[in-house]
Amino acid sequence: MFVKRVICLLAVLMLVGCQPLQQINNQVQTPAQQADPAKEKPTEKDPIKEQLSKMTLEEKIGQLVIAGVDGYTKDNHTLELTSKYHVGGFIILGQNVENTSQLLTLTNSLKADNKKVSTIPLFLGIDQEGGKINRMPNQILGTPTNKDIGKINNRSFSEQVGELLGGELKSFGMNLDFAPVLDINSNSKNPVIGDRSFGNTPQLVSDLGVATMKGIQSKKVISAVKHFPGHGDTSVDSHVGLPVVNNGLERIEQFELIPFKAAIKQNVGMVMVAHILLPKLDDSYPASMSKYIITDLLRKQLDFNGVVITDDMTMGAITKNYDIGQAAVRSVNAGADILLVCHDFDKETLVINALTVAAKNGSIHQNTIDESVYRILQLKQKYELADNTVPTVNVQNINNSIKKLFKK
């Protein structure tokens, strides 16, 4: 028995000895030859996440608000909104525009003040749709309505119109246009849309609206299409009261949503949600406060991953029916990233304070805030926003472009 064991052992040793050294080394690796996790390719850092991690709660809450300006110039309120409340941006309204030099001074001063206290640039937005919704100074020529552009029905022309609108904003240092309107003008009694719409069919509005959007974006100006999920079939002005639309999901999918779907497929950066009640979709809250409409319909069903902004929270549709602070909290929990608060410093700060309290007591989850701020920072980065001032505006060049396009 002992002899047999010795013979077996010698046979094994001879077999191993016959193997090439390289083959043995391949079979048995030393610890030094084994994969070293520390030497594996490092995970790429996300600069936006890093920026987000360094922000205070107050700074994050501020990014969720775009506020209005009281008059023609910056004042203590605008300074406080940037330095204390860290607002993400300002909207320029008709009441803020007197002339060309004044408007440029205003936008430059807002950016300069923000630059002193924050590394995050401001959204500087305006409703520049063309037609009667024209916020440019009187020295700059007006442009036709979307209804008139719809009659021409030419995508290339509509894109040029968008380029013109975007160029106007860019010349004043602004970076966000609350345009174009993607509402379908399907109700002749509509008091607020009318000739702001390109027309009364989904295809026409989709074609020309998306073309205009692309033109605006080509100037590195963000296009915020509006008013989701469609304000064209209303008979009440949401500036005054709360419109009710009794269309069901099937009708909305086949009609009102078509232009918004088209814009989303073409990478629109921002969608504005309307203050309209659609009882067959959500019988409790208007679209701007509805989780079903913002999260389930817009985000999940339409696959929109950009920034969602509400229409102005100081409009009658909200203030006459809800507490504005509670409405703001509900909108954020419904999926809105930014609350537009156009008027009244007290209302602007009330909204910010309501969001802050809700964040601290858990009524708004930290993840909800972080996800919204991430999308906002991502959009600002994509469009290369910066608080750089603009030295001058060439009015003649702008007017020449308008004359050339519209052959005035």
C-alpha cells in the first residue's frame, strides 16, 4: 500500500513538472497579479451632483422660484430676493419695460447683483410670443400674431420667426422665452388664447410651434412651451378665475397633447403647466397642482425629463380659490420644478417661506427638492447661462431683421 502511494505521488509531481511555467502561472495568480479594485477605472464624477451637495436648503428652495420685479429698476426687493432668498430667476413683464436703455440696465443690474452672492446664474425670462404679447421696448418693431403666421403655414418661416424672437431676448441678456403657445384654438369663446395660437388643428400647431421653438433655442435661449395640457378649449381667463375643461383623457390625447408630444420629442427644455381644472382627469386640483397631470401624464406617459414650471401663481385661478403658500407646496409635490410668482414681494416671499417650512417639516421630501434642483441646474448648464452683462443693444440691427423677415 505504501509503495502504491509513493508511485502515485511521483506521477503527480512528474505531470506538474511537465507543464510549461507560463501555464502554471496562468492557473495560479499571486495576490499582486489579481485585479486591484483601486486600479480600476474610476467612476466619472457628476459636477451637477457635486454642486447640489454643497447647496444649503435655502439655496435649493430659491431655485424653485422665478419672481417678478416691481418696476423699471432693481430695488431693495430684488436685492433681497437674490441675496437672502436665492431665487432662481426673474420674469420681465410689460410693467418693467420703459425703453431700450432702461430694459438693458435692468437685466444687467439683476445679473450683477446675483453674481455677487451666487455662482448659479439667473433665469431671465419674458413672454415674447409676438403679436399682442410683445414685451420689447417701443423702439423695436412688433411682429405678426401666431394666427397670421399660421396662415402662412411654413415651417422654415416659423423657425426664422423663432430665431428672431430668441435674438431679441439675447440682445438684452435674457435667456428664457415663455413661448411659443402650443394651445389649439378650438373654442371661439376663449378669452385668453385666440390669435396667440397658430391655429385650430393639432398638426398645424405642432408643425409651426415646434419650428418656432427650435428657432428660439438656436439662439441659446430656452423655450418654455405652454400651456400644458392645453388652454385652447377654455371660456374663462385663468388670470381672472379658474377655467374648467370637461374633456376626457382620450380626447386630450388625440387633440390637445399632440403639440406637446411633438415638442418633447424635439427636446424642449421647459414646459409651463396651466391653471385649468380638468375634472375627468383630476376633480380636486388644477393641472398646475395635479400629481396625475404633471407626474403621471407629462413625466411618465409623455416621457418629459426637463423642467416643469407653473403659470403665474398670483393669477386669479389660484389666489381666488387657494391659499398661495399651500398651493405652492402642492404644486411641488405634484411634480412642478419651478413656481412662477410674478407679482407682489409679499406673495413671492410667502411662497418661498411656505416651501422652506414644508421642506423642514417633511411635507416636501428632500429627494423631491433635489430632483427638481438637479433638473434646473442641468438646464442652466445646457444653455450655458451666465450672469454676464451686455454692453449695448443694436436696435437698428434688430429692426432690420424684422423688416427683412416680414418685408415691412
